[in-house]
Amino acid sequence: MGITEEVLRASRQHAADFDLKTLSTAPAPRLAVLACMDSRLTVEQILGLRIGEAHIIRNAGGIATEDALRSLIISHHVMGTQEFMVINHTDCGMLRFEDADLSRRLREQTGEPSATPAHFHAFKDLKSNLLQQVARIRSHPYLRNISTRGFIYDVKIGTLEEVIADAAHREQQSA
């Protein structure tokens, strides 16, 4: 039996025991989180949240892509969230390759060119990437007035550290 069949069986049990039908579509704490898709990030557990207490938007690298921005705009303007968190993490797979190399490798493996995705958004520096995502959200005309803060989760020790642009700049200057 494949993994899909196993999770479908678990899903049927979930439906039989389902007791969350009264959850609101708008999260009570009015929080939206953009995080990496890495399976080691259990966003609700890391933040001490229960199901339904935040909009969780996930993709490879926790990147403020066009689709992530679309979700954040809807989260705020339609669903009423008032604060955003961006969570990147140590030991991220996005640090392990470069876009051009992956594109070339995929073309070689498949024998097919592809126009999408145009970018994989790999990065070499975790803090710089995080600050870039926060800045991308803060600079969007529909999201400028939303409190947006960036954090790095350490997958080895379970800590969440806020990264502030000025602090990152001071670290680069002293290095």
C-alpha cells in the first residue's frame, strides 16, 4: 500500500471524528504566517497556536512570491488579519542549489524545456533572504500598513529568533 492510501485511511478516520465545523474562516488572533514548506516546521506548534488560529501560507523557502502575496492580501483585506510573520529556517534546502543549475539539470533529465517556473528562488544567505521577503511584503501597496516581522527557526534546537533589518546590517558591518 502506498503512502497516499495510508493517509486517505487516516483522513477517513479524521472525518469520522471531526469536531472543528464551528471554526471561523477568519483566524481569531488575526495572524497570517508565511513559512517554508519544510516538514520539520510545525508552524502551529512552534507558535503555540491551535488549528484555526492563523492563516498559514507555505512554499519552498517561505518566499513572498506573487501567489504568497495574493494570499496575504486576501488574508488581510477579506479575512481581517492584522499581523504577518515570515518564518525561514536553518538547514533549508533552498540553500543547496542555484536556480540556473536546477533548471539545467531538469532540462537534461527530462529532455524538455519549461517556461514555468521562471525562478526557483534559491538563496545563499538565510538572513538576507528573510529580510528580502519581509521587505517585499512591506513594500506591496496593498500591504504597506501591516505589521510584518521576520523570524528564523532553528530546526536543531527549536528556537525562533527575530531578524531585524538594522541588526542584520550591524552584523554585516562588524564582520
